[in-house]
Amino acid sequence: MHADLSRITFRPERHYSAVLAQQGRVQLDADANEQTAIQLHQIRTLAADLIGPHGGPAGATGFAITLDSRSHELDDLVIGGGRYYVDGILCDADRPVPGDAVDDDHGGAAGDSGATGASGGGTGAGGASRGTGPRTPAHWTYWDQPDGHRDPERPGDRLPSAFPYLVYLKVWERSVTAAEDPALREVALGPAAPDTAARVKVVWQVLALPGSELDVAEGETGKDALRTAFRRWADERSAPGSRLAARSRRPDRADEDPCAIRPDSRYRGPENQLYRVEVHEGGAAGEATFKWSRENGSVVLPVDGLDGTWAELASLGGDDRSDLDVGDWVELVDTAYTGRGEPLPLLRVEEVDLPGRRVRLSAEPESGVGRRPELHPYLRRWDHHEPPRRGRHGARGGLKGGALRIEEGRWLPLEDGVEIHFEAGGAYRTGEYWLIPARTATGDVEWPVNAARKPLLREPAGVRVHYAPLAWVMGEGVSSDLRMSFGPLAAAVPVAGREDLAAEEAVEAEARALAERDAAQEAARETGRETAEETPQETAGEEAREEEPAGPDTDRPGN
């Protein structure tokens, strides 16, 4: 994420469930961002566990694909609205409905607008215009999808001309700052104040893959076979193919440095930094290039206009940390350029016109970027410079398209003692990046090491790309839907029928009978115990009474 961050602290392997703020402590961006990352990780993991790799809610499953080749010179795809989850990430395909504008009442004052409504001016309640402008389509299409930025003039952007082909969904996330979305800036803070928080956006694109590129056996075109083949294809493109290690090393002649940095510091920079190493042009080592920034690539300057090699800027930065100097390398960026992910050569600043807020670049920018104000063009500054030339026995140096060549198997210096190491045999993709925090308090970089204090190789921190199959298109009106759907977990409590009630009554009656039988048996056992416990005296008295004569005068004297 290109944002002004101190560092990224979220590590899923640590299994933290929450961030606890403590009283009287400094609040850092890293803590708040980690809490957001923890919650996102939990929610998306739960969604992926319940839904699976991809799926949409029944009745609102988005991204239904329909081929439209009747009314256009080029084939098009209609993208149905709804929602779809890819690896737990929510993608919304609903097209926003534009609002209704209020007219000026034939050019009159705003306070007179009620007269037109009272006299039947025809704009509807409140003067809102309905149906006067061009109708907005109900669904997105392949050519106008919000983050697709497909160009009909480029043959590589067109749908495959041969059937069949697979339509799929590509999903990733990227950061957005006020340079790209001015609505994020709080204007009450004043034009000189920096922007506040950045945003993270889910980007989805509907793309097509020729059937010949899928490893599908002839005749095996069932849905499960197509999904399996596409998963293999997607796994190859989403799995990381490169690793990097970072360290800080104390220069050999550090004792001669007159600055106030501690002599034993390996990192020699005067400020805390978050270095970003990003792949510019992908490929294998020797062809791939990279660029780096000490500010996580967050120094951007909005472009107001282009005139040849001159770029007019909204500002030249508020301080030395965020300005441009002659010799700096910059990248002309806009929303379409970011969405396409196709790198163009970096440009060098040759001249700075402070009064005119202009900079002259080393070449005229490419025609496909920076010319449309609605795409919010800006310059992103990178901090690398051309490395010194080495002997013919060393690895190749110099720049390629303004970026540094990736050289594997050796430590490459950035600045102030910070060094990086690319693992041999890597396959690099444009946009992949690593973050390296450097701290003056320790005079070192923050990078994982082993027990011997050797830096570990790490996969890129991003960008994570996710894929899902949508449809297998075999011709006009002939396609196979590859989407998945799921129903709600909750359901109404079932109403009991006559048979269920009769069975329930029978069970209750049987339970009562068993209870009565147990009570009778217990009473009988109690009676038996009472009989057995009678005393011998009571028995003897009963025997004496039985031996007495039956007549009343038997014992009287004189009889």
C-alpha cells in the first residue's frame, strides 16, 4: 500500500485477536492499522471457510455473464449485478444509479423555484429533472466496467475471437489517497495541511482467457473439470515466485563520518524510514527491474496539466521531505495506469519551475496516461539513483527504463547502510513489493533473522491477487455458468404436523406410565421395609393377648 505509514505490524502467524490501547501511551498508526488487519483477516477467513474459494448468495449472485455481439463492432459482455465472494473478499457488481438534478427554474433565482412547481413546470416534485439526460445502463459491461480500463484500440484488450474462452474474475486491493480521490481531503484544514487517512479499495476486473491456455483434455468440458483446470492456472499466477532479504551494514569508513549518528550504527540515516522495494518490470533476473522509496512510495504530487515535457503540478510539496529536486525519478500515474498494471518508463526531473509550479521531465509522457483529469493523474517520486559503473567482470549496472536492474545472489546497496538481496532463480511480477523499516534508535533495520542473526528470505508483502471462474463461453447465447452460490444458514422454525404431534403425545404418555410404575414400585419397597422393622416387644404383647380366656368371669374368686 502506497501510504505514509510508520510500519506494518500485522503477522497472522502470531494469532493476535485484538489490539489493546493503553492509557497514557502514544497512539501510532501501526496499532490502529493492525486492528483493522486482524478484523479483516478473521472475517475473510470465516467467509472463505463457510463459502469456499468463491460463491455468491442465492438470489443475489453477481457477475452473471452474457455475450453481446449483435449491436457492436466488437464483442461485449454484460455483467449481471449482485455480490460475489472470492477468497472471502466481497465484490459488488451493482451499478450505482445516478441521482436526480434540480434545475435552475429557467434561469431564475433559487428562491423562485417554487413557482415553477406550482404552475406545473414539468420537472416533477421539487424541480428534479427525470429522464432528460442519457439513460444509464442497468449493468456494467466488459468495456465500461469501473476498474477494467479496457481500450478497444488495443487488440490485446479485446475479447478472444475464437470460441470457446473462459471469463474470469480478477480481484486485488490497492491504496487510495487524496491525490487520487480529492473527496478524502478535509478542506477545512486548509490547502497547506497534509491529507489525513488513506483508504484501501477492492478492485475487480472481468477478463477473458482463451480456452487453449487451459490445461483441459479434449472432451472434458464439464463444469468441475473447467473449474479444476482454471484453479491450476490461477495458482500458478498467484503463487509468489521471488524472495528478498534485507539488512543494514556499517560502512567501512563510518568513523570518518562527522555527523551525530552513533559510531556503531549500521543504519546511517538521520531519520526513521519505511523503505519500499517494488518490482517495476516483471520477468526473470536481468530483464526485471525494481525501484525503491524511503517513504513507502507515498510522495505524490497531483498533475493539473501536461504540455510536452512540462508537467504543471497542484503543488511542489510542503517541505524537503515531499518535494521534487532535479535528478529525481518520477512515475506518471493515474487510475487507469494503476488498474492495468503495465509499467511505463520512469522519467527524470530535469528542471523545476517554482513560481509556475512546473517541472520539466526527461521525456514526454506516454499518450495513454496522465491526459484525462477524471482519472486524477499525479507524479510519484522514487528515491533511487543510477548506481556507479562496475568493471566488466561484475554484474550489469545502470538503469533500464529509469529503474534498477534486479541482480540476484548478491547484496545490493540502497542508501545509508541499507542493503537488499534477491534470491537466485526468482520470477518477478510488476507491483510486488517488500517493506523495510529502518530506525535510528537501534541503528538497524527491522527484518526477521535466524538464531545466528542472519537475515531471512521473505516473500513479497503484496500484491495478493485472487481469481474466480465465471463462465465458459462457447458462442452467442451458448455458455456454461461456472459460478457457485450458497443459501442462508438461518431458517424458520418448522411447524409441527399431526403425525409429529401424535408421536410427541405417545412419547409423553409412555414417560408418564414409566414414572407411575416407578412410583408404585418405590411405594411397595417402602411398605416392605416398614414391616420388617417391627419390634419383638410388640410381637410378645400380641401373643399374651391371644392366651387370655374368652369369658368375662373366669378369674373372679368364689365362682
